[in-house]
Amino acid sequence: MAHEDKQFSTKLIHFGGEIDKATGASSVPIYQASTFHHFDLDNPPAHDYSRSGNPTREALENYIALLEGGARGFAFASGMAAISTSFLLLSAGDHVIVTEDVYGGTYRLLTTVLNRLNIDSTFVDMTDFEQVKQALQPNTKAVFMETPSNPTLKITDIAEIASWAKEHGLLTMLDNTFMTPYHQRPIELGVDIVIHSATKFLGGHSDVLAGLVVTADEALGRRVKQLQNGLGTVLSAQESWLLMRGMKTLQVRMEGSEKSAAKLAAWLQDHPGVEKVYYPGLDDHPRREIHAKQSKGFGAVVSFDVGSGERARKLLGKVKLPIVAVSLGAVESILSYPAMMSHAAMPREVRLARGITDGLVRYSVGLEDVDDLIRDLAQALDI
Ligand SMILES: *Cc1c(COP(=O)(O)O)cnc(C)c1O
């Protein structure tokens, strides 16, 4: 069966590398080798050095390209390695427009590293198209999106921004970590480069750190390949295998977690101790209809405000089931406290202006029984 005829869940299992051509083995072999013998100097081997190409990593790279519907895929040592490598498509003197509530590590990269290389950035509220248009400068070369954003799950209209960017000859990049290709395939909406922290839902088990990039076309793929090889930001063979192992169950994990997230969000909305709930699946979530147009689902991350920092700290101390940690997208539920974890480095006024209050917590819903999760939250919210 051709890949085009397969449904997403079938592609997750039958992605082309599922049977080893040499032995029939039922999983991609781990080619734990840094270099490859030249049997014939005039006909060098397909892979000659693992930074430049490793068969295990290549299987993963083809796998993610297939899932995102792109031309080429690339695997990196972390989400940040994927993001920093992608930004180096830009040159000194270039300018990029970035969503203001971008992942903290991306913000840090732009404001403390890339700025020194004279790559300039403007942060805008991408829910307001006018702000994006006004940020355009003669040297603007790219737009970087993240939707839904973290932790307040703001929605950017991907197709609207991508088509505007195309008119102006700008490269578009999108961090698709929260939705994964199961729910949202930005290349189909006109985006040039899709990026993942595969550490989250794609890996899914809080046991591997990895990043992935998919380019819409071959020419851009060749440029990313040159950077990946030149910078050496590659993912190891072991980690590539472990990530593929996790990705095969992406759809069932997402379905299970999402169903529970919807129930948990509705329950939280009715709880007197909760002031505000952020979940794109809720009827009153701002720009819900735009999200529904560009994504197949609402994901498994629910943020909510318990009113004060004091109450948030008590809640974090009382929950028994979720691990209290940074990160998200795993089989176990993960409860994070942005004010003291992911957004601790942000000045308090900036943080508050972005809705990241002292009482805001973020719940990444795992695969536990949802009624157990709710019961646990009920006792923890009794404060
Ligand atoms: C975690 C995360 C990253 C960074 O990925 P690492 O694998 O931790 O380097 C980037 N973007 C988003 C949205 C993330 O959640």
C-alpha cells in the first residue's frame, strides 16, 4: 500500500523502516557505529560517518518527514538543538518576527545568543495579525510561530500568517511540539519548516531528549542537512531508536490523554477554587474556532489559575499522582509551575502581562485513570 493511501495510525506503524531489509528484524537495528568501512574507494558507502549520516537516525528522519507530510526530516540532540540549527538558516543582519509567548529556551536563544550574531528579533502577539504586519522590516527574513502557545494556549492562525509571509518572501517556521503531526500538520497549511521537541509527546515517556525538523521542500532540506552536519547537533543512534519506539504509540497516547484532558478541564471549570481554565477545547477559549480549523484535536495540556502563588504552592505540595516537574507530553501526568519553573527567568511584570500569574499551573494529562486524577486534584485543591 502506498503511503498516500494510509491513515495516520497505519503510517505510525508501517513507515517504511519497520522491517529490517537485511534480516527481517521487526525493529530498526541500532547502528552503534561512528564510522563505516570503504569496501571500494571508488564507490564510497552510503553512510561514511555517523555525524553526516547514520542508518538508525535516517530511519527516524524519514519517519517524521512522512508523518508531517514534508520532503526531508532531521533528528537533533534536543528540541533546542533543532531550533538553534533552524535559526542558523538566517545570517547576520537578518530579522525574524517571533510569537511573544514562545518557548522560554527559544526566547533565551534569540535574546542572548542570536542577538550577538546580529540576528535581530521582534516579539509580537500573533493572535493580532496587525501586530505581525507592523513588525515587518526591510531585513525581515522569517516568521517563527508556536501554536497553541505555552502556558496560556493562545492560538495563531497558521494559514493566515504563512500566506502573508509567502507574499513577502519570508521563511516560516513553526514549533509543533504541543499538537504533534497527529493533530496538526503545518506544512499542509503553507509552513516551510516544522520543528519539534520530541522530548514531549513524540517520545512520550519522559526518557529521551530529542528534537526533530521537517522541511516542506527538498532545497530547504539540503540547507538544513548542511547545518546539521556542520554544527554536529545530531541525535545518537540509541536515542533515535528509543524515540521511534515511543512514536509508534503516539496516536493511542494522544487519544487517551486528550479525552482525559477534556474531562479534567470541564471539571476544573466548575471548581470554586479555580479562577480560570485554559484549554482550547473549552467553548469559551479565545480563537477556539481557528484552532479547530487547523488542528484535529485540542491536545492534552490544561493550564489553570488557582488564584494566588500561595495556593499554587500548596497544590503542588499536595498532589499525589502527577510528577511535579517541567516538561509535558508523557504517559505520566506532569504538573508544572510556570512562575517558578519555565518562566522563572522572565521579569515578573512581563510574566503577569502575558497572563502567567503566580497562581497559574500547567497540567499535562497522562494515561492514568481520569477519575483518579480528578480525585487527586480534588483533595489537593481543598486548601
Ligand atoms: C520543551 C520544548 C522545547 C525545547 O525542547 P528540548 O527538547 O527541551 O530542548 C521547545 N519548544 C517547546 C514548545 C517545548 O515544550
